[in-house]
Amino acid sequence: MNAPLYHLQDVTQTHGGRVVLDVPTLDIPAGAIVGITGPNGSGKTTLLRILAFLDRPAGGEVFFQGRPSLGRERELRRRVTLLVQSPYLLRRSVRGNVAYGLKVRGAGNIREKTDQALAAVGLDPARFADRARHELSGGEAQRVALASRLAFEPTVLLLDEPTASLDTVSADLVRKAALDARDRLGTSLVVVSHDIDWLTEISDAVLAMENGRITDTIVEMPSPHPQCPAKKASHGAMP
């Protein structure tokens, strides 16, 4: 059996001497969309930052694709990206924002990839590519930030409250973009949201957190997907 994408073993995190995260074990399969919900302060964002290799846990181990992540964080941050709740756009055009990560990574076909990423989040490149950030609505800015992550086709996309300030239309476009990333690119996603209906609709599994611990599985975790996660089409509870 293939190793899970992530395996967390006895992972803890502390802030000011207080334990804010305690995950005895967690496996996240490749090709899955895993939702996480729970009250404020339950440890959701702390967990995302550990999965993004931005913070090291105070205790325990994080394995990525079967190998320990310790000492590999810089390498893995090129493959795993986190979209925070209130993302910051650079002082450049929409195209410049989306292309920035591609240029840093030395990618080719930058214009084609930026156009494709913008289209994936419902922003017509012909209309939006040359706009400045101050010409965007809040929902449009959020989708530009998402497009900038999708453009370099990450192995893992982590989303922290991606629809918190969005209207229904924008929230649905984010949902479609997330599903497209998984189905077309094979990207795995971990999504934190208070919107349980939206989260259940998009996710293969939904985990509940409280007081730094995973307390329940609202929708069952999928089995590891065989070889081609991009071809997976079913959503919701797994048999």
C-alpha cells in the first residue's frame, strides 16, 4: 500500500507554554480534499501552518510522502502552499501577482499558466489581467490570490477560511476551482471553514476540531487513492 501524503505522529504545538495542538495520529491520503471545522481557537490554523511546513511542531513527527519532513521544510514549501483568510496582493497587476510564484520557481509558459489559473477561478484574463489590486472587489482579490497558488500546480493546497468574506457566487467559484485543481492537476487539499454545508459539499472527509484535538469525523476519511488521484470524481462520504 502506498504511504499517505501526510502522516502525523504524536504532533503537538505550544504557545506560551500552553498546548494548543495535540494530534496523536493523522493520515491524509494523496488526491483527497479534507475539510476541517471547529470553533475559533480550536487549533485549525495551527495545524495548517504545520502542514504547510511554516512552523515546526513542538513535539512529534510529520511525514510527507513517507519521509520525515524535518530538515526538508524549505524544499517542501515549494510544493505545498497556504492561502490565508486575508491574503495580501503585491503592488502590481493581476497578471503580475499570479505570475510572481512562477517566476520565483523559474517556470516556463508563464503567460499561458497565468491565464489558465485566472480562468480556473472565474476571472476572464482579457478583462482582469491588467487590473491593479485597488480595482478589485474583495471577492475578486481573494480569487486572484487563489489563482496565484494554482498557477504553479502545487502538490498540496491549504485553504484557511477561503469563503469567509465571499458572496454566494464567489464561494461557488472557489469550490469549482478547488475541485478542478484536484481533478485536473491531482492537487491534494486541506480546507478549514466554518461553513459546514460548503465544506461538506467540497470535501471527501470532514474532521471536527476542539481544544487542539480532532474530536470527530463528520464525513469519513477516504481510502488512499490508487495511482491517479486526478481522475477521482466522487465527493462526500466514502463507502
